[in-house]
Amino acid sequence: MIQRGDVIIVDFPFTDVRASKARPALVVQNDVDNARRRKTIIALIAGNLRMDGDPSHLLIDPATPDGSASGLHGPSLVSCNSLFTIEQSGILRTIGTLPAPIMARIDACLKVALGLP
């Protein structure tokens, strides 16, 4: 069963009209809905760091203690303004998980991206 905070690999057919690409993403949907629904909400994770410092993005560095369990190969940004709803059956695999302190920072990024107080 997938859980909020899982770093997963999914096939993103919507990144390019000609081809799909397996990319990392972060499960941001709550665990109650992850258990009872077939779909989940994810945030795209990208290796392009140009938006680092933007309040709707969070840098995950696997070389740090908090980022080491992410399963990512290098520094990456979680883009909280690139949210997608996918079928859980479309998850290729889980590569890691983010600890509670990072997920609290993800919550702050989601609030900025969604315009929540």
C-alpha cells in the first residue's frame, strides 16, 4: 500500500506529447484516501534545480540525513505546483520515503502553491 511521503516512479505521459517518461514523484494525498481509493495525488520531482528557492518548490538532497531515505540519485526539487491525480496501478515502484520534518515543509510548499492560508 502506498503512503503519503512515498517517493515513487511513475510513467508521465503528459510531459511530452510524443513520448512518456518514467519520473520520480511524491505521494501527497492523505493515507485514508490512499487506502480506500484507486487514485492518488502526486507532486512531480525534477532534477532541474532552477526553481530552487521558490516557495512552491522544495529541494531534496539525498546527501543529507533527511533526504537519504528518498531513494533519489541526486538533488531534486519537489514541485508543489505540478500536481497530478493518477491511478495507483500506474505506480511503477516505490524508491523511498520522506520523513515527517520534510513532509511538514512540503505542506508549507503546498499551501503556497494552492494559495491556502
